[in-house]
Amino acid sequence: MVVKWCIMDCSGDEWGNSRNLSFNIQKSMSAFIGEYNHNLDDKGRLAIPVKFRADLKKGAVVTRGLDNCLFLYTKTEWEKLAEKLASLPFSQSKARAFSRLMLAGAMDVSIDKQGRVVLPEYLRQFASFKKSVVVAGLYNRLELWNKEAWEKYKEQTEKESSEIAEQMGELGV
């Protein structure tokens, strides 16, 4: 959408001199939030929740995530992350390791007509996927979890929620 503004000078004339300015305003991606249970089919396809499909229609990238889950990004969000990773100092071993984890493990995916993505075998193995997968929305990405691992992680995190909240306070959250 293009919004047009007109800035008027204070010249004393009825309309004075004006300058027309145009600004492009892009609709931002809707936030990925919520927790959904889905099953992998025999071909390694995972149905994406309906509310997330429109944001992923232009393409997506799936990669190894942290805590043995997978991260699924829109193309736009992936490009932002990939640029940051590419700018890390390659002379530092931790930076190289993290870049390799995220970039070398990445795969472009697309959503089929039924709203599914095919998850590559090496990524399904990395995340220990069996049948049940949890799709968790984390604002700018989706996390894909083995259901049992998610339940264990969530239970532990809920037990530690007070401690976690205190640490987040130190970060300004």
C-alpha cells in the first residue's frame, strides 16, 4: 500500500508551497504463536497449521535448531538470519560451528496444496521425529519438535519458570 502525505509550508498563503511525499508501507508478517500437534506421514510430510500457511506460501527454510528441534523460517526471516550468520568472524571456532549448524543444515521447502512441507530425512533424524510432531510458534519462526522431547522440555521449563523470569528481568523483559 502506498500512503501519500502532503507537507505544507507556513508561507501565509492560503495553501502555501507543498511537497508530496510517498511512503511504501508493507504488511508485516503475522506473528507465529501457539502450539499444535500434527503427524508426519510416511513420506516425511508435515501439515503446517492453517493460520501459518499464508506467511510461508512464498517459500520457507527449515534447518537444525537448538535443543534438538527444527527451525522453520519464512524466506524473509531466513535471509535476515543468514546475513547475520555470514557476517560472523570465521576466525572464531564457535562462530564457525554455529554457522555450520544453521546454514549447512538448511533446506528450502515449499508448501503443497494440502498445506504440507516435506522434511528431509537428515533433519527428521536430527530431531528424532517419529510420528507425532509439535509445531510451536515463536514469533518469527516455527519450531518443530518430537512430541515426547517437547513434553519433557516444556515440563522442565515450567518447573523453572520463576528462575527464568528473574533472568529475563535482567535482560529488560
